[in-house]
Amino acid sequence: MKGGFYKLYGIDAIVRIFSHFAFIYLTFWALQSLRVENLFKKGQQYYKQIRLIYVLFSIFIGYTVSNFFMEVMFLTRDLFQGFLS
């Protein structure tokens, strides 16, 4: 049975969900340090749209980075399981 204990108890899914949210949060936090005010239109009416772009961009980058790290982690786990069996 591929995955064994991890897939049986849903630990795989919990780790993935936690990883996605953690990387999305880290990306949002990191994007706050950029000065991108010059890229957007001036005015209070655009504030919500700018925030939405930050959130969507954070989700895109955070999800992609999380998938990369999860893939490396699971490939490494499978590699070691292959050596041990």
C-alpha cells in the first residue's frame, strides 16, 4: 500500500493544508515590504483593489512555493522508503 500510515490517517492532507496556509501567510508578509505604490493609481477608492491584488498574488506565490516544498519532501520520503524496503 503506497503511502501507508500517512494516507490512512490523513496526515498527508493535514501537512499539505498547513503548508499552503503557512506559505501564503509568509508571502503576504514578505510582499508588505515592497514599495509598489507607484504601480497603482492614487486615491482612496483604489485601496480595496490594491489589497485584493496583494492577497491574490500571495495565494498564487504561496501555493506554488508550498507545492514545490511538499513535492521535494514527499519525493525524499519515497526515496528513503525505497531504500529501506
